[in-house]
Amino acid sequence: MSAFKKLGFLSIYLMILLSNGVFILTHGQFTWTGVLFAYGLVPLVDALMGKDKNNAGKEDMEQLMYDRFFDGVVFSLVYVHLIQLVLAVFAILTYEMTFFQWIGYVLSLGIFAGTMINVAHELGHRTSKTAQFHAKFTLMTVCYMHFFIEHNRGHHVWVATPHDPATARKGQSLYAFWWQSVTGSFRSALAIEKRLLKKANLPFWSVKNNMIWAVLCPLLFCGILTALGSWKVGRFAWEVIPFLWGQSLVAVLLLESVNYIEHYGIVRREMAPGKYERVNPLHSWNANHLFSNLVLFQLQRHSDHHAYASRPYQVLRHFDESPQLPFGYPLMILMASVPPLWFSVMDKRLEQWQGYAYDSQYIAQVVREMAESR
């Protein structure tokens, strides 16, 4: 991996500087910087820098996997995010903002919080208790702790099947999918946790029930920050509550928008009732646009992630056989927000995918190539 690409994973810090940095320098007057960075600057730089199809060679793989730099980036962001939220609480209580400015700040911080869900996603797939703690802590700040349960034990099992609430169906709009995935994922996490408790001979109302903590911890976190803000201004700082819930909502909808574009219309073959073919590189939409991949820790190489969920972000691989998106995630999210535009572009690509994705010989070849390049 080149030094340029390695250091490029620090690009997310540019968003931090542009979001809170500009906000503070302008005394709360310019609040939309995070939005402009995500949906203006990132697609523009993507277009200028082009795509990156390079994979780490086998000789470099082990070195990259154990390079502490990459862990340092994601772990440090957890604490930076916490500091950001504390500073944001003080900021909204210090600066006078119009409603338009307030909305911009919620959106900007919410978009960054959405990238933090991606950080939690990365850490949540690791076996280390330290990494999993940081993942859960980050998800607490956006009121989505049940994602840790459902994503690992639900989505990765049932992706690209009718049983997965986080897989969008062909012809389903982004807005209909939001409701399906948000509500369905919570129900799925609850069902998973009930099964785990039953297997351990524990009652539902138990301190071991992670779904109870998934509800209580965000409320406690919101209460602590509200109390902190109230102490600062000498009154009940009610403004903190809608701000925290607002940035959480933006983060969650951003996550679900990413789920939408990653798996839209993809369906695995059902080999027997309730039994589906193994996930392979054909079962996720991918994008190799360089800058957005750096900002998103190569989440756009999504097929390899589903094939090998524990593979660290720095060594995720590109496969030519994977279905490819025309643009990086930020621009695709904007496209998905206009359903007729999305369907006109993506349904054609989905039909092309269906033309080869169910060919047994082709699938065998893809799986063989994937195994050889491990």
C-alpha cells in the first residue's frame, strides 16, 4: 500500500475540521460545512481522483493486517466523536443560531455520526472485547446499539434473502426501505437476543439482556449530556435533547441509506427451503472510487466484507466480478433520494447482474478465484 493511500484514511479528520472547526471560527454562523463536504467535495474529488482497483499482495497482507496505524485511526475516532458531541452541546447553548443554521449543524454532525456507525461496524466485527466495547459505545451515541446484535447475527446470515430487513427489494424506494430496515432490524435483534437468553436459560428481564441495555444506555447518555449542558447555562438545557436525537436520526438514516445501495435487489439462490447459496462477491454492490473509499474505510468493497467479515478494512479486496455502482456512495445516496432516477439507472444494472449471477459455472469460477486470492 502506498504511503498516500495509507495516510488517506485520515481524510475523515478533514470533515471534523470542516464541521466543528468552521462552525467555531464563524461563531456558529456557518453550519452546513459537513453536508457540503459529504455530498459536494467527496463526489468532486472522487471524479478527479478516479478509481482504485489495487489489492494488497499476499506478501503485504499480513504486514497490513497487523499495522497498528490502521487500528489507531478507528479507535481514536471514537474519542474524537465523543469530544465533538460535548463541544456541540456547549456550542448550541452558546451561539445564537437561526432555525436554518440549527438544521445545518444537526445535519453536519449527524453525517459525521453516520460515518462513526461505520467505525462501530468495523470494530464490531472484531473478536477483541476492547474493540467490541468501543463499537457498542459508539452506537450508544447514535441510539442504535441493537445494530451490534442484528448486524453480526442477523444481516450477515440472511443478507440478499427475503429474511433480511436490511436488503432492499427491486422496485422498493429508499423511503419505504427506511421503515422496513429500521423497524425490522430492531425486531430481528430482539428475536435474536431472546433466543440467546433462552439458550442460556436466562429470563428476558435480566441484566444479561443486551436489548435492555441498548434502550437504556442511549437514554442515560442523553441525560448525562443534558445535565452537563444544564450545569453550564444554569437552567434546564432542553435544547440538548432534540439536538442529540436529531443527529442520531440523521446518522441512522444515513446508515440505512448505505444498506439500501449496498444490497438493492440482490437475491441469493435458494438451494433448498430456507437454505441459500454461500455469500460470494456477486452479492453486494461495490464502488472503487478512491476518495469515498478512504473516507468510508473501504466499506464500498462490500462483497469482500460479506465473504470475510473479520477482514480489516485496510486489506479489503476488489473483485471485477462484483456488481459495480456508477458512483461512490455519497452520490448514490443522493440518487436514491429521487426514486425514479434511482430505478432508471439501477434496475438496468440489476437486470444485467441477474443475467450472470445465477450461472452455476460462473459462480464456481468466482468462488475459486476468491479463495485463491485469500
